[in-house]
Amino acid sequence: MKTARQLSVVILLLLDVSALYGSYCMIMDPTGNSLGAPFYLLNGTVFSDYAIIGWILLFTVGIFSSFILLLIFFKSTIYSFFVILQGVILCIFIFVQILLIRKTFILQYAFLLMAISLIALGALQNQGKIIGEVDNPKRKRS
């Protein structure tokens, strides 16, 4: 389970840094030029610029990933559920993005792979906790 936790931390750190950087760029430069995101991608969507998308990204991926990392470092008993939840949220974010702009990019597939990995790793860690409780209910959770 330690390896699964370490992999979760690495993926969450990567997500956290990229989401914080991306959301900062989108909020500070709503045209998308600082990220190299063409403005025409927003044509036909409900968004008039990248600022609102940046705020959504900041809270759903950036700050939430930081929160989950804190839960992991303080060895909370519920962190595995939040790892799974972050994977689900990231999948939804990417699928909505694909549906809105009707285009796919290689980066979206990379983030989908990270999301699926988070779901699997969180489920593995949660299963390990359940099995550990059944085997030895008085054992301290990790």
C-alpha cells in the first residue's frame, strides 16, 4: 500500500502544479495567449474567455489536489476516498472539455490516464484498508 500511496502523491503533485500554473495563466491572461491556447476554441461554448475556466480548474483540481495531499501527509483515514474522487472530478473535467471544444489533444489523454490511475490507486488503497480492518481490526490504520 505504501507504493500506491507514493504513486498517488506523485500524480497529485503533478496535477496540483500543472493546475495551479494553468489556472494562474488563464486567470491573469483570459485570452489564452500565455498558455498557447487559441481563443477560437471557445467559439460556440458558454465561455467568453479563459478566466472562468481558470477559476474552475483552480478549485476543482488545484486546491482540491493540495487538500488531498495534506490528507495523505497527515495520514487521514479517509484520504483514499478523496483520491478516487479527484480522479472522477478530473475525468469529468476532461470529458466536458472535449465535449465543449469538440477537439482532442494529447495532453487531454495524459490527464485522463492520470485520472484513471488515481481512481485505481485510491480503490487499491481503500481495499487495503478494508482488508486490513478485517484481518486485524485493532491494527492502526496507515
